[in-house]
Amino acid sequence: MNERDKRRIGEQIEPGGRPKAPGRLELLQRFVNSYNHDFPPEWDRIGTPESAQAWLRQKRLIAPADRVREADVARLRDLREAIRTLALANQGAQAGKAATDVVRKAAGPARLRVSIDGAGRTALEPDARGVDGAVATLLGILHEAQLSGQWPRLKGCRQCGYAFFDRSKNRSAAWCAMSICGNRTKNRAYYRRRRAPAS
Ligand SMILES: [Zn+2]
């Protein structure tokens, strides 16, 4: 895979070529996949106020007039990594207090309200503008996915941490792409075993 394609993973290209998460959960998946620790820090799509503002605007999470500050970048990235940890916990591990604390703190100013359309359909909508509203939308999606039962299928890859949607029947997928991350893990284990002194 060339650099141009690597830079598109998480937006135009799904990790491992898997189908994206369904419905609004795709947006939360994109948020988690706005960065991967395997790539240079400057590839972080929300790594600076300018890039975060452009990304949030493109996703209609903020209005054109809304501004993103340095402090917003920090809390967005903290929230992203906390949600990644929750997605990794969908592999069967405990999420840990640190991650849930970050989400709880982010949820403080991120108010949601129930809206209703002409057909009587209700939805959770942010009750604030700017980054607070964006965080509220993302947390609303997380909540909805937990209610719908889709959330446990959004997993963090055990190798690279990308969020992927596990469509397998028995929910057994552990890596974003078995051909890349699965083999990388296996090779590493293989070399570890080989390096280990014979007993
Ligand atoms: Zn992976």
C-alpha cells in the first residue's frame, strides 16, 4: 500500500477493506480512525485546531462559524483515545477507569435533548454549539449503538487500534485485516518464540 492510500485509511478506505459501520456509527468509527499510532503525528486529522475544525465541519459536527481551539483539540483527542479503549474492550477486556473517566468528563458540557419530527420519530440532538455540540453528537451515537446492540461489534484492532465493524456471525474478529495485522501479530509471536531460550 502506498503513502497516498495509507493516508486515506479511516476515511475513504476502511481498515482491512472491511465494510464500514452501519448508520450513524460510521461517524464514530471515522472519529476513532482519524489517527493511527503507526503513522506520523502530522497525519492526525484532528491534530491541530485548523485540521480539527476542517474535519468537524466536513462531518457537519460543527457549524461553519464555530471555532476550534488548542484546548478543544486536546479534549477531542483524549475522547478519541478513550473511545478507542472502549472499542478495544469489545474484544473482551475491561475498559478501565481511565477511559470511562475521560468519557464521563467529556459528557459534562455535552448536553443532549430529545427532538421529534412530524412523523413522531424521536432523536437525540446536541443542545450546544461548537465542540461541545460535536462531542454531544458523538456520545449520542455511542449511546444509541449500545441500545441497538451494534456497539459490541465496533472493535479496536488488537494490533493497530483501528476501529473496525465486526460483521462475523460469532463476533470473533480480532484484527482489522487478518492479512495484515493478524499476520503481523502471528509473526511477532513466532519470532518471540524463536528468540526465547530453549529450556
Ligand atoms: Zn489492524
